Amino acid sequence: MAQDSATPTAVPECEVMASVDSDTDGERLIIAELCREEAYLAVPVEAAVDVHDWR
């Protein structure tokens, strides 16, 4: 039987959430780290860039 050669990796203790929030000012893309109240990013959807441009 072949041995499992997978390398164990650490799993982050904190999850990240992304959502689109709509209010009177328009739609905003919100990315937040759920375990830290101050760790978030909110930008207007129109100002958000394509994922390929982030790389």
C-alpha cells in the first residue's frame, strides 16, 4: 500500500468573509476577518478591481 505523501499544513484559526452590502450610498464590497473586529476592507463595488488585477 502506498504511503500518503501529503504535507500537513496549518489551518488558520480565523475565517475570512466577503459580501456585497447594499445601502443608500450604493453597493459596497466588504471583506472581513471574522475573528478581529478591526480587520476589514470596504470599497464601492464600482471601485473594486478584478481578481486577476490583484495578482
